[in-house]
Amino acid sequence: LSPVCLGSLRRAASINAEYMGYTVNLHKRLHKVSFKKRAPRAIKEIKKFAQQMMGTSDVRVDPGLNKAVWDKGIRNVPYRIRVRLSRKRNEDEDKRPR
């Protein structure tokens, strides 16, 4: 198998995994954001990133992740942060979102 095929197989197998780890580059997502809006915007950007990666609109932030983003204050947000996204199946998933 070529590296391209192998990478796509790994990705397909990891989509069905219980959780996946990612690094979110907050530095590029918070460029030109005023100081007093940086930490709140970082949380919104992490949620947006999780929605794109997991393909769901129901995203919840763990208190530990929230604490890590806010650790150095509202304006000194870390440049990058490692996140672990997990997906929980529910019985209402077959229904259409309203």
C-alpha cells in the first residue's frame, strides 16, 4: 500500500474510534481579536473546530479545557492547545434536527 492509501485507511479507522486527539491552533484563529474578547472567542473557536471535525452541532466543553484556556487570563490565551474529542451515540440520532 502507498502512504496515501495507508493514511486514508488510518483516518477511516480512527473516525469510528471512541475519541480522537487534535491540536487546535488558537493563534491563527485569534489574530486581530481585541484583548478582552480573546478567551471567550477561543472557546467559541474550539467549539466550532469540534463541530467541523465530529460532524455534530452538540458540542460541550470540559471544565478542564475551559480552565486551561482561561489559565493565564482573558488576553493571554495559549497559542496551541491539545484537545481530545469524543462522540457519544444517542438514540435520538436517527431523528432530524429541528
